[in-house]
Amino acid sequence: MIVLLSLLAFAQAEATEAGWALLREGEQVVLLRHAIAPGAAEPARFNIEDCGTQRNLSDRGQQQARKIGSLFSARAAPTERVLSSRYCRALETGSIAFRDGEVEPFEALDLLSPGEEAAAAQNEAVMAEIRAYSGSGNLVMITHEENIKALTGVSAREGEAIIVRPTEQGLHVLGRVVFN
């Protein structure tokens, strides 16, 4: 069991280092799941305009967001643009991590809308933004687990970065960076 856990930790570290190598080059698209927020569902009185009605970052989540920003800086990973879900936990992740840049709210990164057509339209808006990106730095898109899974087929931990490239079939995962 200890050997298996050691192998998993080694594989995760290797994946993270490969991800950083890509990010140092710039021109990458990063789907970043917001930092740690307690709970699993929004409160019944949820209002997108009122952070008091939403799940927000915990103290650990705020620390994780600071670590994300510090590591982007320390690893010389240039960030050109940061788009975020309008949910407070996503916006706060961006404002703490990327405090030198503007975090732009982007509705298509919000939790997926109920209904297949609405969710497909949201994902297509995200894909259009990704396909149109041509900056020299990295494009960071802060969103939610279900959005990342719908776009890539992979799950992301809170605060995990999935580096992607658009293909004719959708998104290809190039690498991952885990922020423990």
C-alpha cells in the first residue's frame, strides 16, 4: 500500500512538473477549478449577485489561491488574461491568485445550466473563447468541476489546473498542475 501511494505521489509530481514546463512557454489555455470552498451545493436562497448567499472560499481556499498566484509567479508562467465564472468563489480565487491582473467575469464559465441545450450553449461559448485565443501569455479560465469534466472528460480537484488545447473533436488535455 505504501509503495502504491508513493508511486501515485511520484506520478502526480511528474504531471505537475510537465504542466509547469508548458505554462512557462506561455500561449496555453488553463481550465482552473476554483480553490477550496466548503459544501457541495448552493444554499436555497442563492443569488449570483450576493456572495452572502453562495459557497465561498474557506481560509484554506484563500491560502490555496495565494499559493496558486505565488507559484505562477515563481515558476515564471506568464498570465495574459484571466476569465472567471461569476460565482464569488471563482472570482475570489482569481483576484487573490492573479492580483496584478484584471479578472474578467465570463458567464459561460458559471456552473452548467440545467438542460442539455443550455449546457451545450455554455460549453460552445467557452470553446469559442478558447479557439479565438492567440495571446503570448497564458489564458486562465476559472470555473467549476462539472464544467471542466463536460469540456475535457476529466475531473479536477479544487484549485487544480488542466492545460488544454482545442482540436476538431473538442479539447485535448496537455497537462495538469496540482496545488496542494
